[in-house]
Amino acid sequence: MSAEGAAAAELAALKVSDAPAAAAEATTDDPHVWLEDILGEKPLEWVAERNALCIGAVGDPEKTAAYARILGILDSKDKIPHIGRVGNDGWYYNFWRDETHKLGLWRKTTLEV
């Protein structure tokens, strides 16, 4: 049996109550687990280095006319809300961002007014 097959069989044999412990064990062998600390000094330095490499290779997108145009569209107050149905619960959801809700918020409604 291959290593992948053995790992799949082992995971299938776990009880639901074992899942958190199994997940914790699985991440200890990950050489990139340090990137999970998204506000840590080392991960932020790594991201800055990668950004510098990309900007050096293709240029700074923030200095292009296309970037300014797209940003203007996304920041426009003339937004048309759209809905997407999630699940079969009868609710329709909309993810909304504006100057007040910079991180965004989920709104929900029904089709009945």
C-alpha cells in the first residue's frame, strides 16, 4: 500500500472525537506552519520579501491606470447589491463592504418584501 493510501486508511479509521488531536499532529510536520502566525514578525518579513520580488519582476500594480480604474469602481458608492443563495434555508445572503464596513459584513434577507 502506498504512503498516501496508508494515510487515507488511517484517517478513515479515526473517530470524530479524535479529529482535533489528529489535525494537531498533522500540522506539526508542516515546515511552513510558522506562516500561520499572520501578524508575526517573521511571516510579515517573508511576505514583504515576496512582494518586493514580484514588484521587481512585473512592476507595482498600484501605479497603473488599470489599478486606479478598478479601485475607483470597487470604491464607488454606486454599488448594485447582488445576492447569492446559501443552502436551502430560504435565506439569501449578500456580502457588503463600504466606507463604514471596511472589513465587510454579511446581510441576509428573503425574497418576500
